[in-house]
Amino acid sequence: MSKPPSAFDAIMSGARAAAKKESQSKSREPKPPSISKKRKSPQSTSSQNPKNLKSPSPPTTAELEQAIKPEETVKPEKTVKPEETVELKEAVKPEPWKVGFLSSSSSNVKTVELKKQVPQLKKKPSSFDPASVTAWEKGQPVPFLFLALAFDMISQESGRIVITDIVCNVLRTVMHLTPEDLVPVVYLSVNSIAPAHEGLELGIGESIISKALAEAYGRNEGWIKTQYQKKGDLGLVAKESRSSQRMMRKPEALTIRKVFNTFRLIAKESGKDSQDKKKSHVKALLVAATDCEPQYLIRLLQAKLRIGYGEQTLLAALGQAAVYTEEHSKPPPDIQSPLDEASEIVKQVYSVLPDYDKIISALFAEGLWMLPKNCKFTPGVPIKPMLSKAAKGVSEILNKFQDVEFTCEYKYDGERAQIHYLESGSVEIYSRQSERNTEKFPDVAAAVSR
């Protein structure tokens, strides 16, 4: 039966292990700190066969003193503290929730700033200063939230004059800070993305919008449908869904350009998987939307803005905004009421050339008072038709035209059309709603071409 090693053998075994470790540490390159494994205790040598062990030679006094030093015999390998490990991980890769928190905080600051400044739009235009809106820097894209908050303010008003003042101040602010965004702001304000004769429409149904809404906000389609039936407004459903959702990392804030360009992209999608692509575009907008933006994004997509003002109000506001913007206003000396005259000029010009791109371009280039000379009838751009007003009977007509000569004609069933003969020799036919119907009447186009 083997005997356990003596204290002397244990001391010598520890000395050899320490010497071997020191020589290995010198030849080995330094490595990143790692958690040390448990060292084997000296008692583990008892499992070895003593017969196979060579008898050690008696140690000198110096060797004994070196062998029994506590710091060398018991000193463990360097371990990494838990807090050091966490700090190392954070330095390599930030935690996602921290990134989201910073982004959301920055976005919230801008939202609060806009909400504080937008109420100024209710001031009378004569006392409103566009420079007082500082939520975005001059030349930077207009935030979509600015227009959405303005829509929200307009929806709470019923007076035409107050609404015109708000729209006027919105347009003045855009003209002052980011004039290149005026065209998309005007188109979105009239719930459109292009002139009517271009035939560019979103072509997206409520089912696609509902699916995009459900996916963007983690809702069930059945819940969306139920809430839509209760509220009668899919925009309000979108706003409620967004307000109850938290995000780890918020996308960049929406801008007027982003929304407008995405809408045009949706309208141009066609062919295979076009509906899925449209849904993806809508979903991306909804994910980035905040505050009341989802409400008006959905309404714009549905072409149901529901804020209580029409295109004629916008035209009047555009004329007034040009007057207040001195750079483009300077009325001729013979004009007594510049604001009223400006509104009439813009309305008249739009009836002859219903194209906001061309009107606003001419406005910036030559000024408001030169619009009638620069915006004339153009082949290929249908003029707005003069619409009739229905009367209840012949007596009403006679009462309105007392002591005035007038003519009457029979009304035939049919369709009103504008036929444009272009310089290239081609023919275009437009309906009373300025829609292009050339392919619908090939015989008419052929007859005119001859």
C-alpha cells in the first residue's frame, strides 16, 4: 500500500510548478484577460504512483525559502472582473436600446419645438413673421410634422378667413425657409401629387393601407377593421395605434420631400408584385411617422383629407403669401387692394394653366404681378372648364337675369371634351376633369389629325 507524499515532497512539487510557470510566461506572448480555471490542489498528486516518481535531491536553503513564498506558491492567474467584461462588450457594440433612446430623445425635442411654434400660424398675416419658425434651419427640408400640425389646426376651424390666414402663413414660412419645397407642400395641401392631365394617381385601396397599418404597428387586421368601423376614420385608427407603440430605434423624421416622392413612387409602381411594393412603401412611411403624422398620411393616401378647405382657398392663400413675401410682391402703384387682387390673379392663372409646377416657377422667377403674362394657355395642358350652376326652375333664372339679355340652348346627353392640337402634330383629348382620354376616342383623334 503506497504512502502519501510527505510535506517535503509537496513543497518541492510546488516549487517545480512555479518555476515551470515562470519560464512559460516569459516565452508566451501576452493574451487578453480570461477567467482563470481552478488550480489543482497539491493533494491531487496523491493519485500518482510513488514508484514512478524519482526521489528528489535535497534542496538548498535558498531553494526552500523561494519555494515557500506565499505570493508564488498560492498566487492565482489574473482573473477578469465582471464589470470589466461588461465594459469591454459595451465598447465593442452599443446596446440597441441605448441607441434608440438617444434617437427618440432628439426627435422628441424637435416635436416639442414644432408644437410650440405652429400655433403662431393662427396670427393675422400682417403680424406674422416667418422667421419666428426656427424648428428647422433655412435651406433644410420641411418636416412633414409641420404640415401635419397645420392640417390639425385647420381641421378645428370653420371660418374661411381664419383658414386662409393659416394656409397663407404656412406657405410664407416655406417660401422663407425652404422655397424648393413649396411645390410639394402645395400639391399635398390639395391632396394631389401631380397635375390632373398627367394621370398620376396613387391607385392604392383601403385593404392595402389596412395591411400596411397592421404590419407597421404590430396590430391584427381584424382589430384594425373593427376600429375603423367604430371611428369611421382610418387616420384616427392609425394615430391611436402609433401612440401606443414603443420602438427600440426610431427611423429618421419624415420630410415633405420624402412623403411626396414616396407617394409618386407608389403611383408609378406597376406589374408583378406592385401591390406588395406599394404596401412596403406605405409601411415604411408609417414606421417613421410620429405624433399626428400617421393620421394625415393615411388620409392623404385615401384622398380624404377632411380638414375643411378646398383648392380655391389654397389659391387665394398662395396669392396673399406672395404679396407678404416682399421679394415676390411689390404691387404696381395702380392696385388699390393688393391682397384681393393677388388672390384673383392666381385663381385666373390657374384656370388657364392648371399646373402648380409652372405657376410657382414663374412666381419665383418674375413675381406675382407678371403671372398673367408668363402663364398663358399651353397646348397639352387642359384649361379648367367653366362649370354651370344648377337652378331649381325657369323662374329662378329669370329673376337672376332681369333686364339683361341672355341666350338659352338645349342640353344634350354626351361628354364634354377639349381637343388639343400640339406643335408636333399629335392630338390630345381631355375630359372636363382634365383627364387624358385620347385613347378613348381614336376616331376623333384621327379626324382632327387629317
